[in-house]
Amino acid sequence: MIVTTTNGVEGRRVTDYLGVVHGCAVMGSNLFRDFFAGIRDIVGGRVASYETVLKDAKDAALADLMASAEAMKADAIIGVSFGHDSIGGDRKTILMVSATGTAVRLG
């Protein structure tokens, strides 16, 4: 499966636009991660534990996106974009990553 953020695949022609596909991953954080992130917020620096959760969520959302396109018998997904958000009121302890693109067949 070709997955790209561009609106086409170089050297290939889009023969069919199959529709918009979407993948989503919602990941919870934990008390210790929140605690250490709070410390990093005060002293500065990167929060590797949250970076790992976001990467895992992106990978899961991308896998869902690809599964949706494969079910449509697509050859590629073009115009892929990612969105990030947090859920959970003031604590914002749940992270969500979504991926959206257009499933296509190539000639």
C-alpha cells in the first residue's frame, strides 16, 4: 500500500477515487507519565514518554487507515493528514490521533 501526503503518486495515474478513509487511535496515559510530564513542564525539556505514546498512536491510526483502504481494494492512499487532540477535561489524560486520506486505484 502506497501512503503519501501528496495529491498523487509520481509516475502513476489515479484511475479511480474510492473515497475518504479514516483511522483513529485513542491512547490513555498513566498517573506516573502525567506526574513526570508535569515536572518536565516546570523545568523544560522533551517528554519522551508522551512522544512514545504519540508515535504509537500515529502508527495505530495509520494501520487503521491502511486497513480501511485495503478493504476497498485500493492501491494507494493520497493526501494523508494527521490530527492530534487530547480528551479528559483539565487533566487531558487521553490522547487521540486521527489519520485521513483518499483511497485510490492506480493505473
